Amino acid sequence: MAIIGLPALLATGCNSNQAITNPATGPARDINTLWWAMLVGAVIIFGVVVGLLVVAFVRRNRDEGPSHDDRGPYMVIIGGGLAAPIVCLAILFGFVIHVMPATSAPPGPTKLTIDVIGHQWFWEVRYHGTPAVTANEIHIPAGTPVDVRVTTADVIHSFWVPRLNRKIDMIPGRVNRIELDAPDPGVYRGQCSEFCGVGHAQMAFFVIVQPPDQFRTWLRNEEAPAAQPSGSQATLGEHAFMTVGCQNCHEIRGTAAAGRVGPDLTHVGSRRTLAALTISNTPRSLYQWITDPQRIKPGARMPGFASLPASERHALVSYLEGLR
Ligand SMILES: [Cu+2]
């Protein structure tokens, strides 16, 4: 069992919330079964091949004289080299023919459609038919098939939530689809799975599955424009945001800030994490992010603002944390 268990442990990276071996939906269960079947099959074949090698080694010096039966070696080649691979691949093919459609998005519209756009190195999320835009945290209702349409703003990325479904590439100029249909509320971790530059390893996201009524409340809040700053500190922060350069890269709906380089910040205060799950969303870590993003996430396409007076950075934090 150890020989099977060890690679399984390595493959799942020890984070059971991002493991294909911990499936939460029908398609993910199919993938998990296929994965185990392939692993067990590969271990058996490896064992047989190593066994034959050992036999050959042990018998290497045995001189059996001229053989009267020449069919032995041919049987090994025909059986082991031809028949066995054809049988194994046919079984695998049958398996895959079943799993492929089970994990593909069915044609036709679903009730809820979401666009996810990959950026170096974060995820932009848009809800069809609403002005809601968010980043790195994809909320969906439980028990509802959701049509996720993925593409990219720059290089190829790959959208993957191992516990929910297979991975799907995000390709420039093309829209690929995947269906997420999670029966149970919970938080499922996803990760970019196509190397896309220095920030690749820090390009993660959550799929937050909520009971449908909670989801509707969340979406209604996300649709709304940003809250007015409350208090003098936050008002100062809003002013700083609009004047020091943040507005060139970030959108805050309902204000003059309409940049599209970085994540939409209209409701950034309500997110759990920042910078694609790199840090938790606390005033302290947000302050550090504004001061020196490169230290937190090397390569991030946001400049540091250490040159701003600390009071102004604190004001920015108080404004952004108020955007709930
Ligand atoms: Cu990526």
C-alpha cells in the first residue's frame, strides 16, 4: 500500500481542499476513479516488468543449450509487447470515453453564466446580466449548474478547481467552457495550472459555494456601486486613491476610477484575501501590500507606494477596507 499511498500523497500536495482525491461533485468523482485506476494499473505493470527483469538477471548465466522450441521469445513479444498494451489501452480508452462527456459543459444555456478572465496574476470574475465584477473569489449558488466561460487578457492560463471538475485552458482570443455544479456549500481552492510567468504559483482563487438565498444577497451587494467613504480618514483615502495613480489601474464603480489593469476594487473590503490568495485581507496586510507589493508577491504588476506619507497609506487602507 505504501507504494501507492506515497505518490498519492505527493500528487495531492497535502492540501486536501485542492485534491482530486477529495472530490465534491460527480465529474470530480469520475476523474478520481480514473486516476486511481491508472495508478493501480501502472503499479501492477511496473511490478510485472521489474519481476521479469529480476528473472532475466537471475538466469543470466544459465546455459540451456540450443532450444528446440523457438516460440518462447515470440510469445513474450506478442503477448507482452502487443496484446497486453492493446488490452490495457482499450480499457483506458473506454474509461476516458465515459469520463470526457461527464466532465464537459453540456450545450445550451444555464441559469447562471460567469466570465472568468485570467490576468498575470489574478482572476477577473464577471456575472452575466449584472454589473458585478470581482476578483479571485468566485461565489456560486449550491446545487445550481453554473456555466463558466474562461478566457485570458494576456498569456495562456489554466482554470482548475480539482474538487469540482477538470482543468480548462484559458487561451487568448478564445472562450472555453466548463460547468461547475457543487451540491454542498463550502470553500473550494483553485489554482492556475499552466505556467504563466513569475507570479504563477501565487495565482490561486476560491470558489465559494453558498446556499442560493445567501448567494443572491451577495450578488445584489456586488452589483451595487461602491459605498461612500464614511469618516474623515476614509474620505482622505478616497481622495488619495483618485490622485496618486491607483485610479489608472483599478476600477471602483460609482467613482471616477475606471482603470482595467488590476482587479476591480468596488467591494474589495468584503474579500477574504488579497492578491489571488497570497495574503489575508486585513488592514495590516493591505498596508504592507500598498507599501511594497513586490515583497509580498514578486513580479506583481503593481508598483509600490512606499514614497507616500504613512498617513496617506493608512487613509487608503481605511477607505478600501470600508468598500464592502
Ligand atoms: Cu496563470
